[in-house]
Amino acid sequence: MNSILKYILLVAFTIFSCSLINNESINQMNSDELIDFIELNDAILVDVRTEDEYNSGYIENSLNIDYFSNEFSVNADKLDKNTPIILYCRSGKRSSMSAKKISKLGFKEIYNLEGGILEWIEEGNVIVFNDTIN
């Protein structure tokens, strides 16, 4: 009985440890840090909102890969996994979930913009609008 308990504890510890390691690869970043980071690094900026949300205003030079799309993982997997990737959404929730998804794809350096584009705008930063009308 004692050996079974040790085995269960070992398995639980291993699972817990692996999840901690995985989450450590996802870094949080605020708006000021994003500006500095982009100026100093070659990074991929990804807006994970829907296409309509993206077209309503986005951070310059960002790609749109919709988190809710069935093709999210396929599209994200096409990006360079050795280049730092910065994810953002409306408020930070979808980008956090996206970060967990893409960490499983093998990306080495993942960042999540805290507060999303709402925080970005609140800090007085510029957004870009598409010329298309939906």
C-alpha cells in the first residue's frame, strides 16, 4: 500500500512540475514593454481576435490569427518558432489561452500583452484601421 501511495505522489508531482515548466515559457508584457521589445527585437506580433475585431483596429504590423478559428493551430504552426512571438486580444484572456496552445507547438519565446488592445489604447498608443468595409 505504501508503494502505491508513493507512486501516486510521484505521478502527481511529475504532472504538476511539467505544467509549471510549460507556463514558465509564457511571459507577460505591458504596453510600454511591448513598444521597447519591438524596437529592440525581431518579433512576431499576433492579434488573436476575430477578423471583424481585427478590422475594427489593431496594433501596427500585427498578423491576425483568430483563436476561435478551426485553423488556429495550423496557421500558428507556419510561423518561425525561434522568433519571439507576442500575442494580444481584446483584454488578454484569449491571448493567454492562445499562448498555452502555441507553447505546445514548440515556440521558444512567447509573450502575452497584459490587458490586450484595450490596455494598449488606454495607454494612448496608436491603432491601425483596415480600409475595408464589412
